[in-house]
Amino acid sequence: MSVRTVMRITMDGPEEAKMVVDALSVDDDGYISTRVEGKVIVADIDTERLESGRRAADDWLACLMSIVRKQ
């Protein structure tokens, strides 16, 4: 089975989205890829198991919260 999760987070503007993605993409691994679409941050998570997808999403969101809080 393959599990794909897509998360879309809308920021205040494209500059903020790019800055956050630049910081987040350092942690991208074989399961997740992060990109910017205008002022939206898009995270694509591809895993073989649902639990692995949940963990990847949880880790990504924790990193996102850490970066956003520092702004």
C-alpha cells in the first residue's frame, strides 16, 4: 500500500512562505518534499504505511511551528 498526504499551509505572503520553506526543506527526507505555491506552503508526504505518514506529518508540523514561532 502507498499512502500520500498533502498539507497546504497559507502564509501571510509569498516572501514569508519562501522563507519558511527554505528553512523546512533542510529537513526534507525521502518521505517529504516541500514547495511554495504563491503564499501557500505545500508538503507532499509519500510513505508505504499510514503510521509512517502520520509520523512524517507530525514531525513536519512540529518543525513548521518552531520556525513560525521564531518570526
